[in-house]
Amino acid sequence: DTATEIELLSKLIYELRNSYNAILGFHGAQDEAELLLKIEEGTLAEHPAYEHYLAVRILDDTRETVRTIISERLKETNRK
């Protein structure tokens, strides 16, 4: 049960990371801070770049949440 959940969550992290990297790569940015800087400097048009910036923020936040859940599940498993 727990192993299956961890496997599915790990796959989700992988998909989130790939989506994050794809969006950044589309704009030639290494991270979300660089993407925002390019928008602020006018190197990238605000639309759709700002929406993409928000998307990478959400993807990264979601990935961190999933990592926390995996960590909790592993701790629970180790206590058993």
C-alpha cells in the first residue's frame, strides 16, 4: 500500500519536474527567478511569460508538497 503510494508520488514529482523544466526551457531560463527577471526587463513579453512564471511557481510548490508527503510516508513506514 505505502510502497505503491510512494511510487505514484515519485512519478508525480518526475512529471512536475519535467513540466517545470519544459516551461523554463521554452523561455531560455534556468529558474523561475531568471524567468521573472526577463519579464521585468522586457526581454520576454508579459503575456504569456507571466502566466508561465506562475505555472512554474505552482509546479515547484506542488513538487515540494509531494516531497514532504513522501518523507512523511517513509517516516511512518520506518516506525512500523
